[in-house]
Amino acid sequence: MTGAVGTAARDGLGRGALAREIARDGLRLPIGVWAVTRVLLLLCVFKVVVIPGPDVTSDVEQIYQGWYDILRTGTFPLDDVTWQYPPAAALAILSPALLPFLGYSAAFFVLSLACDALVFGLLLYAGRRPGRSPRGAWLWIAGVALLGPTAYARYDLMVTAVAVAGLLAAVRRPAVLGALAGFGAMLKVWPVLLLAGTARGRATLRSWPTAVGTAAGVLLLCVLAAPGALAFLGFQRDRGTEVESLGALVFHVAKNFGWEGEARMNYGSIEFLGPGVSAVSTAAMVLTFAAFGWLLVWRLRTRRFTTTTTADAAFVAVLLFVTTSRVISPQYMIWLVGLAAVCLVYRASRMRRPAHLVLWATAVTQFEFPVWFSHVSHSDPLGIALLLVRNGLLVAACLSACRILWRQTVTEPRLTPVTVPAPAHAEREKTPVPASS
């Protein structure tokens, strides 16, 4: 008997060791691929490997470091029209001070790597729980790598880390989602859209007021800390139609038929200036408002909130916001990749197709900027083709994602027959009466 117990114990230990070994093997491949791709990105931003096209690190080396020097004097960049961000963005710009032993740019790139690792770790951990999938971690690995060095040369990766952490906490801790969404909104506005799909009742009552309170608290602290905290509002309002946006395709084509406008640096990016630009910019804003109107109708008509709805709706909301915007900067793709990755963490999510469309759009984006950006800025056939493909993929992802969200939460619940329990007296009437003996 003792031998049988020992054999069983050994078998149990063997099975446990085997399970642990399988688990380790399941982690080695994604961690290894992440590490290899991120070493390549670091080689690019440190200019050991040079990517063709404009230098993507110039924003960090010149603009961010210039803001850093101004912020350290105790004021926001009051006279710089390129400062178009909410006041908590100052934290991201000042963050390289955490690594004083490195130069500004090097410290910024290292912190970007740390945020990338945080997002990857969160997605990998979440994907190993019951009902979850590692697909989200793999999408993140691929998406950041495909965007190229731009991912590490903008502070959007830091904002995306806040958004991903909030969404992953949403199901069990809606107040954490609210706090991170509110804080993220003070970093770069768009994280407020994480709240679009919170379930009615407890989740909304805990997340929305927390988001408002957190955002208001952060804003008040920034206003009290330094003058110029709200200067970004005027600078952002005056932006035009950026050359990579959906509406810009009108002018790219028109330039080949004698349009008299031009593309040049304006408010920190290459924008179209000339006849008709104001009308197209207005149309883009109208389209954005229409998209948000659709989101409002969806929220009012939705009949079923599932464990994936919060992440799915956040992905759809940000996708609509980016695609209809007057500006589609390359780094915006990081937002979409991060939210799409959270969706794919859930096996029940149906957002696989739009997530893959976003991934393909991200791959095209690296060719659009920086590799062949000269073709885009000159509106030649190659540049127009790149924008048609990238923006076409984003439009297709929008249509697909909206259809999936509406169908899963509005249409299908309405078509599902509701089983009404029979009244107790009806059950008694159906009960057979035993024959008398």
C-alpha cells in the first residue's frame, strides 16, 4: 500500500512538474519574440540601425526636450503652438528626470521600453486566466514592432499603458477603470472613451464618477502648479487637415489636377493649407460628431453587456475617433493596437477581424511614415496609394467593428426568445391526479 501511495505521489509530482514545464514553454516563445523585436526597435531609436525617411526621434530630441526645459522653470509652454496636450502630459515629458544618469532622449526611450514591457506583461498575464487567450499579447508584440521606432519616439505608448491597465481591470474593478480613464484623459484626452461600454448599474456608477473626480483633481493640481495649464485648448482648436488623415485624400488627388493649395508644417505637423481646407476640416468634425452620435444610440439601445463589451466598445469608440479625425498621426496606431489587444485577450470577443485589419493598417503606416513619407507629402501616386490602403483598412475596421458590436449587444439579444416560467397554478393543473383505488 505504501508503494502505491508513493507511486501516486510521484505520478502527481510528475504531472505537476510537467504542467509547470508546459507553462514555462508557453511563456518562452512570446517573451523571446518580444525581446528580439524590442532590441531592434532600440537599435533604431539609438540610430545604430537607420530607417529610411525623416528622423522619427527628432520630436524627442528637439520638441520634447524643449518642453522639458520650459516645464522645469515652473510654467507650461505658453507660446508654443505645438503644445496641444492636456496638462498631465507634462508628467510624460518630465519623466526622463527619473533616470538622471542618462541623457534626455536615452532616458525617454528606456522609459518607453519599460511601458511596452508593462503592457506586454499585463496582456500575457491576463491571457493565461480561464476564458482568456494569449492572442492579445501576440497582437501587441506584432503591432508595436510593425509600427517601428515611432512607437518609442512618442509618449503615446505611455498613455496606452494607462488605458490597457484600466481596461484589463474593468470587469472586477470598475473604479480602477474610472481612475485610470480620468487620469489618461488628462494625458491625451482619448482614454475617456474607455468608459463608452461600461455596463449599466454598478459598473457605470463606480467608474464614471471616479473618472470625473480623478480628471478634475489632476486638472486642478496642474492649474495650481503652473500657469498655462489650459493653453492647449486654443492650440488644438486651430489645427487644420493633416496630410495623413482621411479627409486629406481629397487634396492629395486635387493637387494632381491643379489645386492651388500646399502642404507644409503648421501647428506641429504637415497640413494642407489653401482653398477648401476649412470645409474639409469642418466635415471631418461633423463626421466625428456623427460617429459619437452612433455610439450614444448604441449605448441607449444595447440590451446585453457581456464581459467583453467594455473592451469591445472602447476599441470601437477610439477607432471611430481616430479614423474620422482631422489628424491621423502614425503614433495613433499604438492606441488602436493596445485596445485591440485587450479585446483579443477574451476568447469570447468577436473583434478578431477588425483587430487584424488594424494590425495590417499599422504595418502600412510604417511605410507611409517614415519610409516613404516624401511620397505622401508630395502627393505622388505611391503616396496616395499608401494612404488609400492605410485609411481604407481603418474604414473597413470601423464598419466591421461597429457591425459586430451592434449585432452582439443589440440585435441578437432582441431576437433571442425569452422563456417565461409557467405560473404555479398552471403547473398544478398539469399534474396528473392519481386514480382512486
